[in-house]
Amino acid sequence: MDVLENALLALQAVAHPHTFALMTIGVAAGLIAGAIPGFTITMAVVLTLPFTFGMDAIRGLSTMVAVFVGGLSGGLMASVLTGIPGTPSSVATTFDGHPMAKSGRPGLALGLGVWSSFFGGMISCAFLIMLAPSLANIGLEFGPWDYFSLVVFALTITASLAGKDMTKGLIAGVFGLLVASIGEDETSGVARFTFGIDDMRQGFAFLPVLVGLFAFSQLLSDIRDPKAAKKPMVMNQAKIKIEHLQAVKTIFRKWATLIRSSLIGIFIGILPGAGGTIANILAYDQAKKASDAPERFGTGVPEGIIAPESSNNAVEGGALITMMALGIPGDVVTAVMLGALLIHNIAPSPTFISTEPVLAYSIMIAFAISLFIMLGLQTVCLRIFVLVTRVQMYRLATVILAYCAIGIFALNNITFDLWTLFWFGIIGYAMRQFGFPLAPMILGVVLGNNAEINLIRALATDTDLMLFLTRPWSLFFILIAVFSFAFPWYQNLRTSRQWTLLFIPCLPLALSVPLFMMSGWVRPVVALALLAIGCWLLWRRHRSGWRLPTPAEVKVYGDD
Amino acid sequence: MRRISADVVIALLLLVICAVFYAETFAYQRVHLSIIGAKLWPRVVVAVLGMLAALYLYQSVRAGATPWETPWSLKAWLHENRNVIACFALYGLFLVTLPWLGMLLGGILFVFATLAAIGHNDLKSHLVHAAIAVVSIGLMWSVFTFALGVVLPEGVILPR
């Protein structure tokens, strides 16, 4: 079957009235969840998962994509109207969205946010459709060595995003691998780490672990303060009408900000583990640096809304590219989607697009359609979404805790899953309190099994460990893993240690080595380009006399 | 006054966990058909976790403990975390009583008890809490039971 035929079959499945209705509900649920400060989009997607068990994979995944798109856009309502970010992905939206709303233009602020979300999402959707199939062909070249190194890279880069607490990030990731290894070994059937408990022989189901770690612990963190828990999350708002026409005109005038921010979002989305939280702040920062009047940022300028909202929506397209092309999650939401695929007996792998083309195209199409649904719902139901946010947090949190229990039980119809939820809720809460990031742990749980299988396959084929360094793709991922591992040190020491001057030039130089080892002519040409970039950066350092940047320069100009 | 930091305690706890898990790998059953033992991967993971925990311990000890402004007291900690503790305790109770109460009755009681424990404490609020508990759980129970066909735990008090 060719691309067009697969795409048509996917469109047929997604455009089915039943699927469309589920997606509309999904977008609405996402908008509500996103609008509630303290509720993350991840939590909304995680809580959707139990409802998708009874659906086929296309409907289930389409619904989850819809919740995600709705959640990203819902976050802007709280950010603009209250100044409290609805989700971490919309933190930067508060910087200019709220001042604009306070100055009497809440309709324009919301319009800019809604349409920037839409355009950002559409740009990333176009990239997804263009890039994912080409990248998937690369995935077909992977052997077990390469895939194992890819998992190592995904865990390392996710942990490195924990910044100063990289050790904690790595511990969380490896702890996730440990959790994934509990239960019977797939190949030999040997029970591992069960400590004589029969229920643990089947291991921990992914969903109770995920809901416990994320949703359960998040809800308890939200109600920890008794006074705040009893207050309405968002106070009453006057009637607001979105200024669509004015917003679209403004965005077209600021098209450079839109394109730049969307590209930042896509790039951040492609990096495993990085998500909208980073993208929206980075895009805002870049918009400010590129502006002729950076001092006006923070007072309610349109670019201050366009940049974060387009970038945080563009993230998902990038994350889906990584998920579909390489079989590893681009962010926590795509990690949940991979979990959903496992529930539907579809193993995530670099061959996902070639083995499940209709499902892959369905996800892409669902993403695009969800953006249109989001636009319609934001316009028609804005007031209802705002009203929902007046509920007191303790009431909402308690009801959702009970829903978690019902949803989790529905997974396998066993009470053990409820206890898993409970214990991982405690672990998640403790991890939050002590500053351990949860994203690497989720990635560890999701990828643990694949990592083990591929390591065993690699060693069963050949016990020579040097193959991890002599196979081009494996070496490529190991090199990026090493650089992402060292990145926090580079960031902290770049104003005081001489070796940091070599860090950035060495990255393209090192990556050119595995690319030179690859067949064909495109990759060696890319390697030559990387080599040239590395040499040029070294020459620049040499020309400036190997002078370290001052703290002020680092703050103003950022990095290379 | 300088005391041991929470990070040091967590690092030590992780090292103990690693030791226990590593010891457990020696109890694995030996399977002759397997080319590479089932213990290889778990041992690699535990060893890496142990090394990271040791690094974390080193970093924590090097950073030193922050002098606490006020001495730690169990009473203050319990007061500060009373909502979280109440939720965990009631959720645990809900799970323990699930075989008897079932998902419908147990869920309603869990929601009501949790709302009463962490929410407003007046008659009107309790009536609202009761309504929320019955409607929310009743609705979700109906969706899963009748629409999705999931057989939720029935319990012995209110069997279907």
C-alpha cells in the first residue's frame, strides 16, 4: 500500500463520526484540564488512558492526541485571565498575556493565544507529515546495538534536563529501568525481584505506575496547603469575546516570531524528554532577543503571546516525530501514548511507521483535526471552560483520585493494580518533595523492556562490546549521550573553566565521525558540513584568544 | 546546629535498596536454555543505580547539611502534611475495605470521607460533599459498568 492509500484509510478512520465525537470530547476535556492551574496536560492525558481501553488503537490514540491539543491551548486561558499558568507549558504566556488582559484587551490576548496555538500546531503538523516517514527509513537501519544506545541517549538527555540535579535525574531514570525489570523475564520466565510475592510475578502494569507517579502525586501536591485547596482555583471573570480577526492580522504581521517559535517548538519536541515547558520559555526568550523593543516585553506585547503559544503547540509535532520514527517518546505525553500502544499490543519500535502505517497517519491526521476542533471550541465554549476553573481544588482532586482507582481497576480487573497505584503515588509524591524529576523515571519504565531485549539480542548475536562503538548509529547516540551528560557541567562552568570553550566545537566534530562511517553520499556530506562548523567554531575561539565569556555576556547573548 | 541532610538519608536508603536487590539476583532460578542469564540485565541496572547512589551520597556529604532554622518536630510535620496524610490513609482504607464495600459504596465513602477530612467543616458543605460523592462515583461507576462493560468489584454489602 502506498502513502496516499494509507493516509486515506487513516482519514477515513479519524473522520468517522464516532472518532470525531470522541476527539471533540477529548479536546474539551483537555481545554478544561489545561485551564485549571495545577493540573498538568500529562495528567489529563494519563487520566484519559483508562477510557481508551475499550476502543481500538486509532480511536484511543486520536482521543489522547485531542486531549493533548486541548490541554496545550487550555493552559493559555488561565495564564491570560489570571496570571497563573494553567500548565507549565504556558508559563511564558503569563508574562505578556496577563498584562494585555489587565490593560483591557483580554479578547485580543486570548485570540492571539488561540490562533498562535493553531498556527504553531499546523506548522509542526506539516513537519510531522514531511519528516516522520523519512526518519522512519533511518529507523529501519537500526540493529539491537543501535537501539540500546538510543535508549541510553534518551535517558541521559532527559536526565540532563534536570539541570543542576542531573544525578537525581539519572537516578530516577535508572530507578525506572529497575521498576520495569520487576516480574517474569520475557525470554526465560524467571521471576525477578518478586521477593516471594506472587502478584509481582507479572510485574507492574505501566498505567498504575504512571498514574501513581504523575497524577496521584500531583493531586496530593495540589491539596497540600489546606487554605489554598479550599479556594476557587480561578476567580470570576467578566464576559469575554475573542477578537479573532484582529488576532489573525497581528499574527500575520509578526510572522517571523511565529515561524521562529514554531521551529523552536519542533526542535525541542524532537529531543527526547524535552517538552513544552522548555519550549515556551526558550521561544519567549528568543522573541525578546530578536525584538527591536525588548524592553516592552512584559507589558503586554503581541510577540510575548505568539512566541510561547506557537512553540508549546509545535512541540507535540516534534515529539510525535521522535515517537513514530525512532520508537522512543519525545516527551512524557508521548511516553503515555507509547504505553497506550503497548496496551493495544503494538510494540513501539523504529519500524512503527512501516509496520503500522494507518495508525501512524491517523495520529498525524488526528493532530491536525484536533487543532480545528480546539479553535471551534475555544470560540464557542470559552465561558464554560472559565466557569469550570472556579471549582475548589480539594473537591476536584478528591473526585479525580477516586476516578483514578476506577480507571486503573478497569485495566486488568485486579486489585493489585490499585495497590500499585497507591505505592507509586507515595513514591511519586516523595520524589517531587525531594526534587527528583519524574520524566526520566517514566522513560525508564517505558523503555526498560526494550532496552533489555535489545541488549540481550546484541550480546546473543556477538559478545563483542566494541560493536556498540564501531556501529555508526550506536556510536552516534553514545556520543550525543556523552555530550548531554556533560552539558550541565558545561553550563555551570562556562565562565570559569577553559575546557568549556572546546565543548560546543567538539560536538559537531565528534558527530561527524559516525556520519563519515555511514554509507551513501548524503550523510558523509552532512559530516563534512559538521566538520566545517566545528573547525569554524574553533577558529572563532582562537581568534578571540581563547577568552572565557563573562557572566554578563552569557546572560545577554546565550550560547553559540 | 548542623545535621544530616535529607539527601544523605535518601542516598543511603538507595544504597540499601541496591544491596537488597543485588542480593535478590542470586536467588534467581537457573534456566539452562537461556543463552544469557535472566540476572544480567537486573544486575547491570542495580550496579548502575548503586554507582549513581554513591555519587549522590558523595555530592550530598560534600555539599553539607543546611542548618535548620527551626528544629524538626513530628507535630509540625504532621500538621503541615495533614491533607496528604489524610488522603493516603483514606485511600489505603478504601483499598483494604474494597472486597467488602465494593467499588460503588467504597468509592462514595472514600470521596465523602476525603472531602470531609480536607474540606470545609460545616453542615452545608457536608451535604454538598455527600452530593458530590454520590453523583460523581455513581456516574463513573455507571459509565464503566454499563457503557464500557467493566465488572468493578461488587463487595459483599451491595452485590449487583
